[in-house]
Amino acid sequence: MKKILLVDDDPELRQLLATYLARHGYDTLLLPDTRQLDAFLERYQPHLIVLDLMMPGEDGLAACRRLRGRGETLPIIMLTARDEPVDRVIGLEMGADDYVGKPFDPRELVARIEAVLRRGAQPAAAPVANGGVFRFGDWSFDRATRKLARQSNNGEESVALTSGEFALLNALVSNAGRPMKRERLLELTRGEDSESFDRAIDVQIHRLRRLIEADPSQPRYLQTVWGVGYVFVPDNDAAGATGE
């Protein structure tokens, strides 16, 4: 059974969702806040976290940012009573994989969980057995091991990538020098039946730029093609794209 860790301060909602998820074949672990989050992750190793945004103490956004900051790639779905587009974007920028606004039908949450887990297992997010190592600047991107590393004075420093980040970087690197529409990038990274919005690609690009660009505001590799989308520009080809 897939293990889902649900962190929400509403006891009735926790029990309702635990019962509903169990009917759909999920083993649900419950927490009222994030105080034991790290201990539960280490002990139970869940497959996905459902994380409420508004909680006493450390809120969901702060917890998500902290987990991603230390290299945790476990899929995260945010729950919140606020469902404005700007709030969804903030959640995605903190590293969430998806976003569900309260109130919601439990069937929607199950569908989102299944979509995120399927996304992590689909070929776009899976290691590329014969992908080789793509080098650019001080970086090496090993698509067979999903490893991104940078050479520095202290040796090689590895950077953890979420499934979404790996899938997007892999799609762009595989089409280096070719401008890619947002819609096509969504298809390549999240599947043709994805309900994600174009802004999700912008957020992922923003996160990747913060990882690999010396100056994210003046990107060298992940460049914007105005009116189209994005392009990965390798070291030997700086033409055909305009940075933002």
C-alpha cells in the first residue's frame, strides 16, 4: 500500500480523509502539525505528503520550503482555504507539486494524489538509461542517475531535483537549442491529460534558474523565447533566444 502522510490541524478532516483514502488503497499517517514531521518521514518513509497551509506553529509553506531546502524530493500536495491563483503559485514556488483549495471533494484529492504519484513514475520523471551525461558550464546532468552536480573548488557538489524539476530539465536538455512551448513542456513533464496551468511551467523554470544560473535574472542556459516559451541554450550556441 502507498503511504500518505496527512498533516492538518483539523481532527475531523484528518479522520474523514484517512477513512476515504483507506477505501482507495492508501495507508494514511496522520499529524496535527509539523512538530513530528521529520521523525515521521524518517521512520515511515511515506510516498507523498498532503500538507495543510494554515497551521499553528510552522505553517505548510514554511515546512515545504524547509523540506525542499534540505534536498527532500518527496511529492507534496498543499491544502488551503485560499484558492486564488497567486496562492497556488506561491505554493508551487515553495516546492509543492500540486495544490488543492478547501473546501474540496475527497475524490478530487484522491485524483490529485494519483496524478502526482503517476507523474513521479512516468517516463518523463524516470531516469534515462542511455541518456548519458550532459555538461554545461560548471554543471553535469546525469540523466541515468537523475543527478545534477556542480564542480567547485571544494569538489563536486550534488543538487537534489524533484521529479518535476528533473522532468523539465530533461525535456529542455533533450531539445537543446529548440524553443519549446509551455503547452508542449506540460505534455512532456506532466502528461497529456494534465490539468496543470501554464504558470506551473514558469514556476518550475524559476526554481531551476535559482539552482543553475549564476544570475537567475539574466539566465544563460534557461532562456525565455518571448511569445513562445523556453529554450535550453548549450554553451556552444547562444543564438535564437532572448533572456528575461
